[in-house]
Amino acid sequence: MGENGEVKNYKYKGTQLDSNDAVLFPAEIAKRHFSDPPGLFACFRFKIDSFKTGLIARTPSEYYPTSIKLFIYESSKDTLEEFSELAEYIGDAGALRDVNSWLFRDSINDIHAFTWIHDSEDNSVEDEKDTTISNTNFFALSNISKNKRQKLDSGIAKLPSSLKKFVVAKASR
């Protein structure tokens, strides 16, 4: 990691937030920012509806601020709440987690997040004779506009074709 929280070759850098901004975030995220600053970076803002704004930020993770999270600001309540993790790529001791999300609007203009969590475990870390790698997929579809989440089947083949295309495109890179 470079100076000022910059992670080299990381595509979601964002604009570094200061302590005045950090206190607006949920307590646990603000606390992690203060313990090892800089830890918060603004990446993107978008309107959900007339009362809610989506904020995408790079936040502290296990080692560096590499977790991309979606926060919802509700103007009527003047609150900023974490909605979900959108992206992360982290590995340690043979375990790897790769989180990817795609945001899109549907035909009635609701905003959705389709999230794919791919976990893999190199079993040789625990048993050098076991050279297999275990892979697990988790999929979820969230309606950000209505604050509803739905767990989907863990098999790529069983995903609706409208969502499967995202996974296939990402996997072929």
C-alpha cells in the first residue's frame, strides 16, 4: 500500500475522506478509519429516489482499505447506513475471497445489486498431501430501492440468464 491509503494498481481509488467525513459513517467503520487513517475514500454517489442517495466508498478491510461498500443516505432521517459490500479481493493462508457486484436499474427504475461471492481454499495449507482447491459461490440479488435482499441458488447454471451473463463475462476475463 502506498502513501495516503493508495493501493497500487487498485481501480477503485476514490477521494480520501477526512475525520469530519468519517464521523458520518457507521461507528465501526469510523472507528477503523481513526485507528489506521486514511481508511475512507468516496468513489461514487447516485440518486435512488427523492429521499435516498446511494454512496459507494472504499473502506477499511482486513489489511488495507480495499472493501467497496454501498451506503444509503436517507435525507428524511439524516442517517447514513451500510447497505452491503459490493467488492473485495482478499486472501490469507490459502483462503481467497473475491466479491463482485453489478448495479443496474430495472424497467420500473428500481436499482438492484447482483452480488457474486467466490470463496476458494487451497487445502494444501492444512494438509500438504491434499492439493485440491475448494471453491464455493454465493449469489444474492438486492433491490436497493426497496431495501429487499434475496439469496439466489449457488450454482451458476441455475442463475437467471439476465444475471448469469455478468458471471460468465467476469469469469472469462
